[in-house]
Amino acid sequence: MTIVLNEPGVDGLTGALDALRAWQDDRTPLQLHPGDLGWAWALGPERLAAAVRTWSVDGRIIAVGYLDAPDLLRLTTAPDLRQDGDLARRLLADLDDPERGVLPPGKVALEIPDGALLREVLLEAGWNPDEPWTPLRHDLTEPVKDSGLRIEVAGPDTAGVRTAVHRSAFGSPAFTEEVWHVLAAGPAYADARCLIGYDDQGDAVAAATVWSAGHGKPGLLEPVGVHADHRGRGYGTAMSVAAAAALRELGASSALVAAQSSNSAAVATYRAAGFEPSPERLDVGRAA
């Protein structure tokens, strides 16, 4: 098969999102999700498009990669081609050739789903196991327990509250109300909700964004944060419970989240919220 590497541009992002929606599966607990691109839409569609690459055969997208950081590419493929040798070898060639514009030269890490032949091909080519991650999954077959917080879905009138919690939680001054409006205008946000959690005094103490991939498919928590003035009171757990409940209302089969295995506090928070850890998964890294 003839595999074509593409720079999709802004007009091609919808096609990449559609492919990612179709590939989501509860058997693959950590792979690039449409919500990952949806959250990155806050940077602006042009900047996001510059960080996305697709591979296609006869017009069908069979792989999508997103450069989430200068040294981290998150890549997934059509499930039926995860063991395809031609695709794995083509991806290796494109990843190792900086002139093809997929990865910069030097030290980089790659996130790929378990069960992909590409992992074995990369390791044989001299790449190495890298950062360990713990995927966690909350089954949504049954109703989710009450979070104990008053939950509000953020909209244009409360975007300032949502973004203020985020800035405090992550020390990220860039997530302004104006940026939220860019985020909410993206095509992935039609299947998403920004949630604000309030305590008994009416203070906004935590926030989260949840991303559905469609009815009967796993949804994603990205991100979850607690206001710096309200930490240590269980609000991270409560917000994670509320996020899972929101995804169930959106028709998701499960709620997914991932944390660096070294971040034991985050893993413990999600476990307390009813998320079950899946086997640890390692990125694959290339030395400088």
C-alpha cells in the first residue's frame, strides 16, 4: 500500500478528529483522543494544525500524530493496522528523518498505544523505553456516586470563573477568558463540557474539562485542577467523580485519564474517585 504523509492544515483537522473518534476503544486505555486535540485547540487552530501530521492510504487516514511538546509526539493508528509491518516501517522512517517535519532532531519521546508493532520496530532501531505512565479507567455502566460539590457547566457568562480556577490550579496565566472562547469554538468542543465545582460557601474550588468521543466510546478528562486556595480538602477527587458523571450523561462507556507514574498523588486521587489503574505503559524515547 502507498502511505502518504500529510500536513492536514486547519481544514484537515476535522478529518483527524473524526478518525480519532472512530478509533477510541475501551481495550486501548491510553491513546491519542479527540479531546487531546480539542484541548489544544485553545492555542488556536493554525498553531494546532502545525503540530498535527496524518498518514493516509487512498484518502483514508490511518495514523495521526500530535506534537504535544517540542520533544513529545503522541501518535496512534487505525486499530486494524496496529500490527501492520509496512505502516510501522514507514512511521519509523518518517520519525527518524527530520526533513520530513514530523519530529525535530535530537532527544524526543513518543507515546504510542499498547499492541502497536511500531513499539517493537522502534526498540529494534535503537530507541529506548522512556517515561512510565499509569492509565486509569472509570467504568460508566452504572450511575456514578454524587461528588458532593455543586457542579455548573461553564458557558460564556462563567468562562472567567472556569479560567481563573485553571490559572490558579496550574500556575498557567495563558488560559484567559478569551482563550476559553477559542477552545469552545473548536469542533471537538461540541462533545465536551467545562465543569466548575463549588463548595458549600459558593466558592469555585475546582474545575475540569471532559471530552466525549461519541456514544458508547471512552471519554477523556483533560484537565482536572483544584484552586490553589482550596487544596488538601478532597476536591480533586470530588471533581474527578463529577467529571466521570458528566461523561456518563454524554453517553460515554468509560472515563479515561492518565498520570505520570511518578505522580503518586494524582494516581491516588483518581483511584479514590473510582478510577481503576491499567498496567503501566512506557513511552519510547530517542536519545540526542
